[in-house]
Amino acid sequence: MPRANAIRVIILMIIVSGFMLGVIQLFLLRFEAGDVYPAYSTLRSDPVGSRAFFRGLENLRNTSVQRNYQHLPNLVFEESSTFFNIGTPVFDPESVPVEWIETFERLTASGGRLVLSFLPVEKKPANWRMSTCAATPADESDDKNTRPRDGSNDSEDTSNSKPSESASRPSISGNNSQCVALKEQWGLTFAFAETPAAKALKINHDPSPADLKRLPRTISWHTAIYFDELDDNWRVIYTAEGRPVIIERPYGKGSLVLTADSFFMSNEALRSERYPELLAWTVGQSANIVFDETHLGIRIKPGVLSLIKKYRFHWFISAVAVLAILFVWKNSVYFVPPLKNSRYRSGQDVYSNRDSTQGLISLLRRNIPTRQLLHICTREWRRTFQRNQRFASGKSDPTQSVLAMIKACSGPSNDPIAGYRRISKIISRGRHDE
């Protein structure tokens, strides 16, 4: 019976382990593909992600590439960093929170470079205000009109994929933020063409820097948005049907780069329509590159698991789990097989015919060797005798003769029972002499 229970427990453990391994493998497959993340996230490896761009920069020497999961107002920028906001959902340029502008001004004040690219759209969204400046909740038409373009003809229609609700607009921490217009801060606004252009052409600047000369003449284009009402500080790099779509300007000690389309940074573009010169120009001369994920709704939310990982409590949790399993095993499986006597039936309590004295004797037999029995008995008797006041102080100590007797009879063939009887006679003789 116990063996059958043990087999059942082993089979149950195998089934549970197989189930857990299957669930873990399923999650690994999903997160490896990255389709659980929003479009143009550097965590996605499918066509609408931008992991290839991120990994490519990681392979460059003397370059630090990282992702940002912290709220932008709390972010500390290193000097001369390039900060990428890829796939930013289109927002109302007349209602931009001040905190959002101040965050990027801190970046450019330290000599950094902001690269702000937008999610491709086919037309102007119906409600495109930032969440902290909106008076009404967002309309679902934002998601219907905002779509990533991968340029593929596969059976899966990626044009209908929708960003998550939390990523429908750039999110800024804090409520009731004071809002400003991009026209006042950066000197531009957004506009929308009737239909997306197919190509974007590079503007010839005379004279132009060497980095602009290496840019491709034309690139594919997939969005209807373009920039309008530019002030004189902006330099147009590419136009689509005569409308500015990629622009740059110095700002503070750094620079701003705005691109109306994010497709050329996607995995799809790096596979089929690669523009390495354009990507290198967007990065600039900085060796510290940061890709923001918070504008897509991916943030670090500290919890119990993050604290366990931070303070390395996983080994402690594992040890507690092992002890719990051993405790359950101890209480469910017999380590000592039960008696096979037929008179004891399963489910009934087993009573012994022995009393406590016999149990004590059994314990002594198990723990005291035979050859040491006389020595142990004499030692315990002597402790008792030392507390006995029946003997006068002038009389000889009878324990000395007992110890001499034990030494004489301490051979390996000594019989403890015979020795005990001889010792008892010595003690009895001493009592009669009193």
C-alpha cells in the first residue's frame, strides 16, 4: 500500500512538472516573438517591432545602448545622449503637457539628441489629445485610424493591428498638467495629407554636411502626417510630395530630430528596405543611446517579485519551498512501513501491550552498549551516593571498592548481570556493617 501511494505521488509530480514546463515554454515563445508588446517596441522581433535596430546598435563597440522603463520626468539623462521615441502615437500639438516639454529640454540642455518618430496614420485621428490634457475620454477611432505598416503581403493583415489602449497617446505622469503648444515651444505644428505618400525625397542642401550627403536619395513612406508652419531654425531633410516629413534643428546644446514615419527603423525595413546611412544620421555622434518604452505603455512597476530579485531572496524562497515539500512528503508517506499483522486493519489505531517502563528499557537497550553498562550504572549510582548522608565522614568511601571491582571485572567477556550482582553484594555488606 505505501509503495502504491509513493508511485501515485511520483506520477502526480511528473504531470505537474510537465504542465509547468509547457506553460513556461508557451510564455517564452510569446515573449521571444514580442507580439505581446505594442508596435515599434524594441522588445518585438516581428516585422512591426524595432528590436533589430536596437540589437544592431548593441553590437557597436564603445557604445552603450539601453531601454528606458522609468517615467520621463524622473529620468536623469547622461551628457550627450541620443534618446529615441520610436512609434510615438500622434497627439495634438496644441495640447502638450509642460512636463513633457521640460523633460526633453533637460535632455537637449545636456547636449543630448532627441529622435521623435511617429506611428504611421492614414488620416487625422478624431481625438488625439494627450491623456493629461484631454477633457473627454479617448475615442476608439484613434486606434482604428492609427496603424503600423510592415509592407508585407502575408495573409496576416498587419494594417488592422491596434496599439494597446494605454499606448494610444504619449502618457505623462501627473494629472491636470498645464499644457502648451508645440508652435510656441519648438516652432512647428502637424498636418495631414489626404492620402499617404509612397516615397520621400531628400532635400539638396548647398553646402550640406558630409553626413547629409551620404543619406539615400529616396526612401519608402507610409504615413499621411507631415510637419507644417516650421520656423527658420528647422532644417528639412526629407519631403513627401513637397511636404516636410523628416526635420532637424539645434536646440539648446543638443538637437531635435522629428520624423513623421517610423517604418525605416522597423525590423521589416531592416530586412527588405535597409537605410543604414539614415539610421546612423538619426543616432548622431553620441555613444550613449536610450530607447524609450514608456510612451508605448511599458513601464517598471515595482512589486514583490522585483523586490525579491533586487535583494536576492529567490534562494530563500526556494529553500522554504523545498522545506514545505518535505513537510508534505513526511506527513503523507510512511518512512517506517506499518506492521503487517493482519489483526491491525487500515484506518484503526494501533495500541502496544507494553507500558512506559518497558519502553524506557527498550530505549536503554538501543543506546547503551553491553560492555559499558557496568560503568554507566556505577557512574549514576555514585552520583546518587554522593547525595546520601547515611555514611559518616570518618568512614571509608564504599565507592572505591566498587570501582576496583568494576576494573577487575571489565574484561570483554564480562557478564554485566554477574557483575551487577557482585556489586550489589558489596553494597549490601556495607549497609549491614553500619
